Amino acid sequence: MSGLLEKAKKMNRRFVLCSVLIIVLGLIGIAYDVYLITSCPGTFWDNVFSFTHIWSAAGLYLIFTGIYRLAKKRSFWSVWKRWIKVVFVLLLIAGGIISAISLYYILTPRIAEDSEQVDYVILLGGGVSKDGILPDSVLRRVERTAEYLKKHPNAVCVVSGGTLDFLPVAEAPSLKKYLVENGIEQSKVLVEDQALDTIQNFEYSCKMLSDYTGLPQSKILESPVAVVTSRFHLCRAERLADRMGFTDIKGVASKTPVLKIPHAYVREVCAYIKLNLRILLTGKPEKIR
């Protein structure tokens, strides 16, 4: 009898410790959201609708689950009906498989050698604060672009990034400013400040290069073009460039700050799945003409 009581006490301690751990993980999730928001503060509405709140949502769910376990002395899972559990598990498995496949492609982009010839370089924007200050992840894109351009002094660069929803400033001018500060000639950098997503980055950059060189867009699409972006974003950027008609795209990757890696890849998996659904259901984006 005493043995059974001791076993029950151990199980109860593990249950309590597990519940507390769940609550702590929830608090970490909320703290991570706060860190991401404060590292590149936007306007009030930009912060309200930020994708980073996925971490707070997960954190609040974990906290609720942990408190429920402590209050009711049973798991939240135990109150679900059987059919709900089955549907949840099936959805979880399907989502896990799709996410794993997407993550594999995201982790294996085509990386170009710095020695490869290029005529044009497209630097993709990745966010800006309400004051026009670039976050550290985008600054690393700029630094990588400057390094790459110094090895290809004849290449023309387009910095692409418009004014996103709820923000008062376009990103592209800040990208050029930082490139010039990194030693790149102003005349070599074209500012494309209208694009609101990666598709428009390529579409508007191609048109700008066509206008700048006097060549038809078909010639720009056939030319060796380097696209510079964060490594986590490179696979999706290359996929879009291929679909839009770029035949000789070179992928140049910059590093992502360690603390931002979890959010970057979670967000990118969602974006990659969304892109493939868009292609499957609409056939877009189409080739630039």
C-alpha cells in the first residue's frame, strides 16, 4: 500500500512539474514576441497586426493549459471528445508533413559562388522600423550586398522595398543609404520603392533595369542576376524568380541573427506553403512579359 502511495506522489510531482514547465514555456513565448516587436518597432497598428504575435498566441495557450492542469488535476487533452482528438491528430500529422517538406526546401536553396559573373544585383527588403531604421537581419543583407558588389564592380544594383501597411516610410531609400555608407557608389544603386512583396520586388526591379539600360525586359530576364536576401528567404525568392522568367538567377544569402532564427523559419514555412497554394490554385505569379 505504501508503495502505491509513494508512486502516486511521484506521479503527482511529475504532473505538477510538467504543468509549471508548460506555463514557463508560455511565458517565454510571450517574452519572445515582445523581443521581436521591440527589436524593430513599428507604428501602433503595425505592431497590432504583426505576425510575431503567433508566439504570444502559443504562449497564452500554454499558460492556460498549465493553469488548467494545476486547477483541475488533469490534462486539458483529457476533456476532449474522441472525434476531436482524432481530427486534431490527423491535422497535426498532415501539417507536420507539409511543414517538414517545405522546411527541407527552405534549408536547401541554390547558393551562388562569388566568382560567378553577374550583370545585375537585386537586394530584397525585409522590413524597416517606423523611423526608417533597418533591423539587424536586413542590415546583414546590406552588408552582404556591399561585399558582393565590391567583387562585381560592374554590376548595377536595385534595392527594392516599398512602404508597407501601417508604416510611414519606404524601405528602399534606407537600403541605398546603408549601401553607400558601406562603400558602394550611389550611381550604381537604383531605388525601387513601390514593391510590397517579393513578387513585386522582382517585377518592378526588372522593369527598372529595363528602363535604366534601354534593353527589353526579356533581355534582363536572360541576364545573370544575383538576388540577395536572408538565407531562410532565398529558396522562396529563387522559386518566384524562376516562375517569373529569370533564367540565370544567382542566390546570395546573408545570415540571420541567432535569436531571430526560430521566428524567421516559422514565418517562412507559412509563407512557402502559402506560395505553393497560390501557384496550385491560381497559377500565379506568371512570367514577366
